[in-house]
Amino acid sequence: MISFSVNGTRRSFDGDPAMPLLWYLRDDLELTGTRYGCGVGSCGACTVHLDGRAVRACQTKMSELTGKEVTTIEGLHPHGEHPLQIAWREIDVPQCGYCQSGQIMKAAELLRSTPHPTDRQIDNAMNGNICRCGTYPRIRGAIKLAAEKRS
Amino acid sequence: MSGLMSGSVDDGDEAVARDMERRRFVQLLGMGGLVFAAGPSGIRRLGRLAETAVPVDPFSPHAYIALREDGTVTITCHRSEMGQGIRTTMPMIIADEMEADWARCRVEQAVGDERKYGSQNTDGSTSIRLFLTKYREAGATVRALLEHAAAKQWGTDVSEVRARQHTVIHERSGRSLSFGALVATARSLPMPEKTSVRVKSPSERRWQGKKMPSIDLVPMTTGTAIYGADVRLPGMKVAVIAHPPVWGGRVRSFDARAALRVPGVEKVLHIPEPPLPAGYNTVGGLAVVARNTWAAIQGRAALRIVWDDGPHASYDSVAYRAELEASVRKPGTAGRVVGNVEEALASAPRTLEREYYMPHLSHAQMEPVVAIAQAVNGTVEVWAPTQSPQDARGTVAKYLGTDESKVTVHVTLLGGAFGRKSKPDYICEAAWLSREVGVPVRVQWTREDDLRNSYYHTVAAHRLEAGFDGNGTVTAWRHRVAYPAIDAIFAQDVEGPGPDDLTNGASDIPYAIPNIRVEVCPAVAHTRIGWYRSVNAIHHGFAIGSFIDELAVESKKDPAKYLLDLLGPDRVVDLSKDGLVAPASNYGGTWTDYPLDTGRARRVVELAIEKSGWGTPLPSGRGRGIAMHRSFLTYVAMVVEVDVAADGTVSVPRATVATDAGFVANPDRARSQMEGAVIMGMSNTLYSEISFRNGRVVQSNYPSYPVTRMRTAPHTVDVHLVESEALPGGIGEPAVPPSAAAICNAIWDATGVRIRQLPVGRQLAGARARTTDPDGQDR
Ligand code: FES
Ligand code: FES
């Protein structure tokens, strides 16, 4: 039995310990905001926080969760009003929107460790998150806007 | 959204009340943005939408519009949302014409029903260009109806009343009635005569032509947006399918014992492989049906299958390229003939011949294809991210041998599509499997499935020959192209595209050249070819845009100035009368409505030159390139700035896009499409390639099929839209075609290396940046 919490709720799991967290979130908890894009850790669509650090849910086995706190896009902010979420809306970042949960979760980690990231820091932090629609310039803009507003 | 409301606030108290109301509805729009019409009650995930439900029996004076007595206006979007913003733009146009209060409008997504809604096939950049007038007329008709209803209630003449923001006003008496209060009367009235319906003049428009934020922003930024894999049905199973690795292959034998031992795996079923070409149907294979996704994925991995690879088992991209190149070195079928190109080439003082090659591509949209179906009790209900619910409905009905009336297709949000999701093969799989197992099934493709079983963008070889004089003036233009055709998914032995396919910017070039011959040469398909954002205009644009740049260099001319010279004097041309071989299609538009207007082409080139700072010095390692392409009835010129690092890595610090798409309904969404097109253009040009060996796709996932990422993506994409009331052209696609040539021309400017085959990949690894020499004298 593996015990952990997801978005502040305590959970336990006794299925296949090798199952990726991604499928637990999507299939078992129906937290479908965490998206499947590649399954090999290459696109970032499945990014969640594990004890505050951004990880790929498709590369995180259930066995690694013992005692850990998982935060998904649904739990990032109680009213969906994290500064990044607000900035995303102000700049109208999403096109299809599919990658954006992962983008926001990755950006949230960046802003926590680096409240005022430079372009290079943004590029390096966000390079693992693919947006096939090509919203990168707006993502950069929204991260900067959120950083500005915070200060 | 509050900025939009400035015209409608009255006095203090009412303003507060309205503001609260507005916020409530904005929330409905946001959170309940994706409302499925008439789904079965057992859908858990959709349960929360019940709170947004309003009383039954709405009044639907138009297929797109319903009104309720509480004032709610529901606008049904019949086109699929895949990032272009149609779920916002379409309702916004209607609400504007209707004089509805945007905050009291909600948006529903239509089920597949072409007869009711008109074409729902969301491809070809058609949503606005085919429907702008219809949306305007729909809104204006309902506005007229409500005005008639108010006039009737007051016993006045309709000419004395007018609708204004959800209310009809009788100015002389100061009376007013809200839209909701007019529903009962409106129900009893006939629809207004077409002649009494007046579409707004430009100055009366509130929102059309201005920025309107997407209605799906809240769900898309909170993880609550519903895509294909997010719908939940009671008792639903998940299926993952092992498709034949070669087009036309079939299962010879298999051993499912290990798969069935995987906990959670329930069944392994053989979906029959249809005879080629299979069209929109599934290619068949072995489906592992399981209790959850992980079990299905593991079960599929445990299958042991011996395949019979069929007729395309030797498809090999290296050998095929040689075939295509041999094909374009011989005459083909003419798609356009002007003057006598042979004579002109023979007598030209100088000639230049160049060949270009572009490989297959896959859409690689972020959401792998997925579909949910419930085929029980003789009916089929589908939830899927599909670009064409009408085709999905018809194809599923045919595939299962049932009537269309028994099939309902609900459209979820599409996590990207780019043409992949106009083919409903995956929906057929879900429907077939659900019928076989008797419970709802979600068919989940993995990324590997998605890349290896796509309908690929074609692979193309081009050969261009020009005759020109000492001034660089081109007197002869011969262009031969060979690529396997999309038609090959519908018919056997297709010898390549027809000449009509060349009107994607190859035969319909806008250049002032007295002798032109454009030919298509034979090429047989060995895999499924399909529409991919901008389709043949991609490789046409790459080859033509690169060749013009090479001619400029050969003529020692500035490429931008050369491009303008080549366009010649402004002309408005009906190309069907200027050498195009019939049928000379024009993206579904007539040549009268949408002639080739070289003046518009020239203006976008000039705009791109002006706004990009063309000609100003750049640091070492940087270069600029320009290209222009007309496609989907829109003119786009692009100046791209590249930075080539010492290791050959190319990034694009800046791109300038100048677009004349006629009237643009929602400029911010148009801009975002242009931004995305540059970035997808970078993927097409720099990174991506699908290749075949032994009939099988070599690439499998993003590490082997790279796409543009943040580090090399532009910091600035300056989009300049020509303000216009002209008939609308496409928006989603037309900025892709000029991008490859603009990037490659910029690479040449930066390094002196000419790219003639895509992707650029590692071709620049040994290239050194040029240090001086802005005018190309000494490469
Ligand atoms: S799905 Fe996890 S990184 Fe792509
Ligand atoms: S918005 Fe579509 S993939 Fe990023």
C-alpha cells in the first residue's frame, strides 16, 4: 500500500507500483487536466509537482510516491487564479490549450525558484515543454507578466 | 471581457447588477464552455455542467441560435475548435450582428449534422471564409425578428424600433423590452423576409474586427477543458491497438497469452484489415481491451504478432527520393501553360536549374488521436476530437453497416489537429470495439501509434528551371513536381496528383513571366497520404521561394527587391483564363470573387520589408530571408531572421509576417495563428522528417521526430494584418507556406549555405558564419 496526497487529499494505492502517476491521475482520480503527450518524458504535457518540484507524471512510478505530496494543475490554486493562470488569460496564450497545463506547472516551478527569470532562464526551464501550436512567444510574455505583477 | 461592455452600462445600480450578471455568465462561458448537447445522463465528467442548465424548450429561430425567456442566448458552434479560436469568433460575429449582450451568450458545440448546420469539415482554413456572410446573416435575421416582435407588442412600425445590447428600444416613447421578454411573441412570428434583414455596416460593428478573448481560457488554464480522452462513461474500457506497421499489412498469426495475463487486460480482438486503399477506415490490427490505459499499453506490448506486410513492404525513403527525382527530370502533365517555355529557355542568355526535396511529415499534434464510443442497442454515440463530425458520422455508419441517423458524434476540444483529425479512422475503431464488447470503449493511441500510423504529409521533389537575362529579368519558368497524392487513400493505382493540385501556389504563381510551364510528374503512394496544415502549398512554397532567392543571387540583386520586380506591375488576373489547365480550382472560391491580385501580393511584400528593417546590418552569424506565398486565398509575406550558432544550431530571434486575408474577424486569434505558423514552419524546415525503411516508419516519438522548442523559438513575431473589407481568405494555414523558404533564404544570408533538402537537421554543422559581404559577391 502506497500512501501520499494529491492536491491536499490523502490517498493510498495498492495497484501496480510500476504504473506511471499519469494514468493514476487520469484514470483513477479523473484529474484529466494532466495530459498525455508522449509517455517518454519528452514533451512536458504531463508536468505535475512532486513536493513542489516539477516532474513528468509519465516518468514517475507510483512506487516513488510514498509520503509525497502531488500537486496537479487542478490544485495549483484554489480558484484557478495563480498569477501565471491570470497572466496566461491576459495574454490569451493558449491555442488548442492541450499543452498548457504542463506549461503552467513548469512555469510555476520556475517562478518559485527564480521570481524574475531572464529570457535565457525561461528558455532553459521551458525547453522540455512542447507546444505544437507554437505559443512560445506568448508563454514567455505571460511568464514575464506574472513575474512583474508579483513584485 | 469588461472592456467590451462599455457601450451597455446604464446607471449605477443597474450597472452593478449587470456586472454581477455578466460575471456569472462569463463564468458559465468559461467553465461550462464545452457543453455537449443531449448526452446520456450517465456521463460523470459532464455532470457538473448540469448546474449551467437552463429551462427546456428554447426558441431556436436559427440552427445556430437559441433564445430563452430568461434572456440566455445559446450559440451553437458547428466548427471544431483546434486552437484557431472558432468557438469564440463564430459566436462573437453572430452576437454582434444580433445585438446580443456577449455576457449573456453561451456556446454549445454542435453534434455532427451537416444538413442542419452546413459543412462542419474544419479544414482548408474555411471556417470564416465560407461562413462569415452566413454568420452575419444569421445574427442579423434574429435581430430583425426580435425587432418585429417588439414592434408587434407595441403596435408600432418596425422601422421605429431598434435592437441594442439585448434590448429592443422604441426611441420616440422611450420604451424598451429585453430579448428574453420578446421570446414569446417572436415564437409566433414568421421569419423576417431576407430583404428586411440588414447586416451591420462596418461602423456599427461592436466586436467584429477587434480582439475578442477566447471563451475557453479559464478551462484551458485550470485543466478543466475537455479533450478527447477526458470524457468518462460508466463501465468504459480502454483499448490500445497494434496496427499493421506497413500500410496494407495484416496479422498473419498472433499469440495473446502473455497479454491476457497482464492484470487489467480483458480481451484481445482482431479488428479486420480492410482491403487497400481503406480511405477513412481503420487499417485494422489487434486491439487490447483493458480496465485502464496502463493495462492496455502493457497488454499491447506483450502481444506477439507475425505480420504479413503486404504490397508496400519495401517502401524505402532513400530509394523513393531517387524515384521522385527521376520523375521530375522527365516531362509531366501540364497544369499551366503560358507562352512557349521550351523556346524561351533555349533562347535565354542565362538559365538556372535547381532541385528541391521535402520529406514526409506527421502532424504530431500534442493530443494523440483518441475516441470514445458507445455502440449499444443499435445506436452509436461518439465523443471525439474530430475536425469533421459529418465525415465521422458517415464513415462510422458505413463501417458498422448502420444508418447515419443512428450515429451521433459529439465533438470535444481538439488538442491540436493540423489535418490529422479530419480522418475518422480512430473513431471507427472505437465504434467497432464498443459494439463488439458491448460497453463504451475509449481507443487511446500512444504517441508512437500517432507518428507511425498517420496520414502523412506527402513527400515531394521539385525541379525548377528559369531563363533570364543580364538584368535578372525572367523570361522562362519551367517547374516540375512529383509527389504521391492524397487521392491514393481513396483509389488504387493513383499515378500522382492531378494538375489541379498545383493550384496551391505552384501553377497559380503571381509572377510576371511571359513563358510558364508547370507540370506534375508521376508518383505512386506507398503509405497513407493526408492533409497536413497548408498541404501542398508547403513544398510548393519551399521550392519556389528558395528558387526565386537563388535567381536573385545569380542576378546579383537584393532578394526583396528582386521579388518585387518579379511580381511586375499590379494585375488582377482570372487565372482560369491565363493558362491554368481545367479544372482550375481556387480553394473552393471562384476566380471572380477571388482573382489573383498581384497588387495585394506586392503590398504584403512591401509591408514585410518595411516592418522588418530589411537591409539594416545584423551581427555575424545572423541573416535575413524573405518569401511570399498566396494560399487559401490569403497573401502572406514573411521576413525571418535566423541566428546560426557555431555548432550549426539555427534559432529564429525574430519573424515579421505581413498578411492580407481580406476582412479579419478576430485579429488577435489571427495573429496567434501566424505566430504558430512560423513556429510550425520552423519544425517543418529545421527538424522534422518521417522516413520509411522496409515499409515502416523509422521515427517513433518526439526524440526522433523533433519539433520546435522554446530555446530556438522566436522572441518576436511581428504580425501585420492589412486592414480590409475584402472577402475573407484563410487564416490558419497561409502563413506556413512562405516560412520554409524564408528560413532557408535567411540561412543562406547568414552562412552562404543553400538548403535544397529538408529538414536542415545537421546540414549546417560544419558551416561557418559569414562575417562580411552583405551583397553576396563572394560565396
Ligand atoms: S507525456 Fe509525460 S513528458 Fe510527454
Ligand atoms: S496550445 Fe496547442 S499544443 Fe500548446
